[in-house]
Amino acid sequence: MAMPDASEPLLPRASRPRNGAVRLWVLRLGVAVITIGGLLVLLNLSLHDHNGGGGGDDGSGPNEGGNAPLSAASLEACAWPLLEPHVSLLDVPAISRDEYLSRQETLASALAAAGVDAFVAEPSASTEYYANISSSFDLSERPFLMLLEAKTGVFSYLVPQFETGRIAGLDMVYDNRDRTDSQNATDVAVAWAEEESPYAVLARARPGWNKVMLDEHARYMIAAGLQGAGIEVVPMSETVQSLRAVKTAAEVALLRGINTFTLELVRSVQKCLRVGMAQEAVVTASSHLFARAGVGEGYWSIVLFGDQAAYPHGGKHGKTLAEGEFALIDIGSKLHGYGSDVTRTILPTGAEVSDELMGIWRTVFAAQSAGFERMRVNETCSDVDAASRVVVKEAGYAPFYTHRLGHGLGLEMHEHPYLNGANSEKLKLGEVVTNEPGIYVTTEQAKTIGKEFGFGVRLEDPILVTDKGGEPMTGRRARSPYDP
Ligand SMILES: *[C@@H]1O[C@H](CO)[C@@H](O)[C@H](O)[C@H]1NC(C)=O
Ligand SMILES: *[C@@H]1O[C@H](CO)[C@@H](O)[C@H](O)[C@H]1NC(C)=O
Ligand SMILES: *[C@@H]1O[C@H](CO)[C@@H](O)[C@H](O)[C@H]1NC(C)=O
């Protein structure tokens, strides 16, 4: 699908900070570019309200101010008592030190089997996974690299000399104390001075490394630098990719916790949503609801009403929910680094849409069901994607199901494996992947197929691949637009 028209705002405006609200918010400024089913989407990252209140100055459109009936504040006030009993779903422990160490051991064995001497990564989901080095660590032109030796499993890192103190202060997890190999805790940091080539320093410090596997997120300059220093670089193998794609029990517990909670949040919003509310009221209220539950950091959302939902990447600012329209809410946050990604297409209690739109909702649900049945061990990703398209095609909407069925979910919002028509990978026991078919018809397209208004319907649950089939990490799938 084409990129959105540049003249069209990609985000509802209220999901960006407004000047007047700055004092109320702790902001992690930034816009993340992610893809949903292969489409580029711009998302706001983590607005967290440490004021806890909500208040009126929150971009809830025509109804902002105080507790006006259709404001974000009133939506939040209505939803929180429904959601609060579910906050305990988030009582899941973070990944333990032992698990990090065992991940490093597993990686070392896989590297040895692949015939490489070491693994090299820049701060990314991979370093977060293996050593608790946050993916939000700011990359600069000066390389800071995680290093893991294949033969010994010894962890170390390459670091700008003047940054040694700061980086040693990160909560990195490694254990070299018992190792009697050439490297040990005293030389875990390989420091390079400003006037040196970091890669030449690395090549000198690790003379036995002739060939390394580079993490898929590392920048080209790292590959070029290593090669320039005489170290052969190979790309990350599918085997190493699937180490992180297959979730451990602790990870599944975290994903289940944040995703079941996220669905409860959507359910609470559905019970309080009213015709006339603005998309931005849902964005703001949801941000506050996640923050009140203690998981505001990592919040993102796509909230689209009526024909705006025809753009999976988001439509225009200021849309309010009208009679006869669906509300599409695609939302998530993070728990100890692990993300949620849940979409529901809903209706407020008492509101209705045409039989035709209800039929579209059921078609998308049936497409999702077909995907579920195939989300078993050893099914090929492209076959699962294809299975979800059959019913959409039968309903005549094949051209309007424009993106892939889903993607892996974990530390990254989108990660391996990708369920698209070209991926011949097989699903593995313990992978968590989203199942998110959708049908999108813009108002312009609607006129070409004898309809007046555009619409968009998507349903999404992350699922755990088992040997029997898919298990929703949300606890349960949608039952209807009134019972998400
Ligand atoms: C991982 O890092 C986080 C954030 O810095 C820290 O709170 C946590 O204790 C670390 N985990 C371990 C096992 O050290
Ligand atoms: C660690 O390395 C230092 C110097 O590189 C050496 O003096 C020390 O004995 C080593 N310790 C262990 C436990 O191998
Ligand atoms: C999946 O395929 C592998 C390799 O072909 C086989 O060993 C395994 O038994 C299969 N598992 C299931 C649940 O079908």
C-alpha cells in the first residue's frame, strides 16, 4: 500500500503533546515508526501522566474542559473503576538474572554450531534480550557493542573509553566470575580512546575472532568497520533469530499479563464510549488508564472512527464517533519490556451499524478464526496467512485486506516470525505472533463498489503457538462489537 499523503496528518493531534499541557506530562519525546502488516505507521510513544488526574486540557476536542460528558476525563472516570480490578494481571516478575545467563549460554552454543567466533550487537532488542542492555540506549556515532564469544560464552563489550563509567553503571547482566578463560570480569570492557579506531582496538583485544555474527539491528557502519579491521561479518541466522522468537515461560507470563490487561482496558473503554466522543478522548483516556495501572511507559495507540479506519496507519484529527460507525482501537503498552498489541473494532452500548458493516465484522472474525486454527507447530507462515484470506476473498473483499496476517511480538512490537505470503518459515512451539486480519475501504474506494462511506475493521490478538493450535494471549477473542 502507498505511503500516506504527506499533507494528511498521520496522527490524531491530541496524541502529540500540546504546549499548554507540558507541565502536566512527563514526556519521552519521539515518534516511533513501526509497521502494521507491512504498512508504515507513526506512533506517539509513552505519554505518561504523573499527575494521575486526567484534567480537561488534554485535547478531547469540542468537549474538553472539566468533566464534560464526552471528554477524555469523563471516559477515564467511567472506565477506571471497571479496569482497576484487573490491575493485578500485571503482577508478573521481570526476567531473572538466571534467565539472562541461560540465554547467553544458548546463544553461545548456537554461535559455535554456526561456526562463528562471536556475536556482536548494538543496543537493541537483542542486547535487551541477552544482557538487559536497554534498546532505548541512545546510539551515537561512537560504537558501544555487546560481544559474546562462541567458544567460551564469555560476555564483554566494546565501549568508548570516556563512557566506561556510565556504561559500567547500566544494569547489564553477565557472569564471568567463574571463568578461567582468556577473558574474565577484569577485562569485560574493551575500551577505545577517541584517537583510536574502535574496530582496530577490538581486533587487537580479540585476536582469535576471524568471523562474527552481527545482530540484524546493527548499523552498516559497524559491519563496515569490523570488516575493515579484518573481521569477517556474517548476518544473523534464522536459527539465532528464532532463539528470541520462541518465548520462555517467563516471557509468556509477561506477554499474557500485559495483553490480557490491555484487552480489559479496551473492554472498559467500550463500556464507556459514547457517540459524539472524539478519537483523541480515547487516546488520552487510555494513556491515563495505562499510567494509573503503572504501565504507562511504552503506551501507543491508533484510534480511528468510521471512514478514518480505512487508513490502517491513521486518518485525520478531530473525528468524533457518529451513529452508524465503528470505532477501531489498536493499542498497547509494555510490562518489563514486553509489549501488548490488541485491536478491537467496537460499538458503544446501544449504537448500531448497518447489517452490511456487521457482515464485514463477521468476515474479519472468520478470517481471524481461520488463522487461529492454523497457528500450530510446523505450519508454514505463508500458509497461515493464506488461510486467513479465503473467507475475505469469498466475501468479495480480497483487494481490501491489504496487509499481512501478523508478526511476532515480544521485546519488539514487530519481530520474527512474520506471517506474510512470502515467508516459508515454519511456526515453532512457543512463538507468540499476532493474528490481525482487516478490511479497509476508503470513502473514495467505497463509491467504486456501490457504497457511500469508507470503513475499516481489524481484529487482533497475539497468540501463543502450541502443538494444538493458537492460544490467545489476551485470554479470549472478541465475541461481538459490543463484547470485545
Ligand atoms: C534489568 O534492567 C532493569 C532496568 O535497568 C533493572 O531494573 C533490572 O533489575 C535488571 N535486571 C536484572 C536481572 O539485573
Ligand atoms: C582475569 O584476568 C586477569 C588479567 O587479564 C588475571 O590477572 C586474572 O588472574 C584473571 N582471573 C581469572 C579468575 O581468570
Ligand atoms: C514438527 O516437525 C518436526 C520436524 O519435521 C518434527 O520432528 C516434529 O515432530 C513436528 N511437530 C509436530 C507437533 O508436528
